[in-house]
Amino acid sequence: MTKLTIVANIIAKADKVEMVKTELLKLIDITRSEEGCINYDLHQDSENKAHFLFYENWESRELWQIHMGNKHLADYMVATEGAVEQFILNEMSQIE
């Protein structure tokens, strides 16, 4: 199995920053306990508080895909519907 790195950029709408942050924080502990999760780290831009970034490493793409289908992510999507300006997800492979 090949390790998978995920970089997810989330830009909250200006009036929804704190709500989105609260919902993102709810994902951390449950995700870190999932099979295959190596790390799941949330960052917030120091200047643009609406910009959040998850840096994640997973043992395999298959285990990450199981994570993506879990209820807590579906709950997050419902809770933040209309509150996110932009979401960009990159699947990355370490090359060195």
C-alpha cells in the first residue's frame, strides 16, 4: 500500500468563519481515531482567518475513501452547507 497525503483548503464565507471553524474542529478527534489515519492536522491562515487547511496522511487511498464516506463528514457537509466559499482537495504522493 502507498501512503496518501491529502491537502484540503477550505475558504469560509466572511460571515461564517467561526461556525465553519467550530464544525472543522469537531472532525479532528474522531478522524484521528480512524483506521489508517497517520495524522489529521487543521491549520488556519494567520492573516486570512477564513482560510483553513487540513494536512492529512493516510496509510492508503482505500482507507481514506472509507473516511470520506463516514457519517461525521456527512454531518459536517450538512452543517456547513452554504457557509463555504471554496473547497479544494488535493491527493498528493510524496516523491522524496
